[in-house]
Amino acid sequence: MPVQRLNHAVLFVRDVERSVAFYQEALGFRVVMGMPGATFLQASGSSNDHDLGLFEIGAQAGPSGAGRSTVGLYHLAWEVDTLQELERIALKLGELDALVGASDHSTTKALYAKDPDGLEFEVSWLVPADLLTEEVLSGRSGIKPLDIAKEKERYGAETRGGLGVSIFV
């Protein structure tokens, strides 16, 4: 049987308590298990045992060089079900001074943010398959700034998105 989906990601962080607080406040994750130096979190809409593991390596840890000076994971993207939820998360990430970008990839509407250790991640909404037109599909050749209000007008604030999450390391 082929791989079905990503079950969870594990990140090395400087301070696990600080990172847990961030992912709880920013994305609504909840703690499902913890031990000294490690915590496992689950997204509120997830059926996974956990979606994110955080392992503390200490304040002395340098920044990730992945993609700049070393190979490594580029990102994972967490998917939300509605544009209204994407907008709510955009506001929360803005309040936390964590939002670093917002892009319209035509078939995907994406927010980009950094966690307390500078690890980037994406939160996205996917245009439902039944709303994919030739115009939308051809728009994948470019990236535009995201206008969530315009997308809510086009698709509806509560329209359930397609199937599909991103963390930059």
C-alpha cells in the first residue's frame, strides 16, 4: 500500500515550553503528551496521535542553516478548512509578529510565518477540486500577493477547501 499522508513532524527547538506556547496560541495545537525536554502536540482538527513533536536542545543552539548553508527540510504546510480560518490565523500570526508573507498560488492560498526559533512554516487553504477552472489552474505559473477578502468574495468564507500543511526549516 502506498504512503497515504504525513502523520507528524518533529522539530528541534531551543526552549520547548516557549515553542509549545507559540504553537498553542498561533495555531490552536494542544498538548497530548510531554516529558522532560519533549512535548507532542495535536492540531485541533486532527485524528493523528500527534502532529508535531518538539525536542529541546537548549538556548546555545544556532539558527538552522537549511536552504542557506546546509541541506535540510524546507517546510511543511498545515492546511485549514476555510478562508475564514485562514484569515483568523493571519490575524493571530500578525499579533504575534510571526507572519512573514502571504501568497496566492492560484490553487492554494498561503500564509508564511516563523516560530520563536525562526523556523518557517506555511498555513494554507486549497481551492476545492470542484472549483478548479482552467483559469485557476493556469494561474499556478505565477505567485501573487494574497488578498483574503477578495478570495472570500470569490469562494466564500466558509467554503471547505481541498485536501492537503508547510514548515520551513
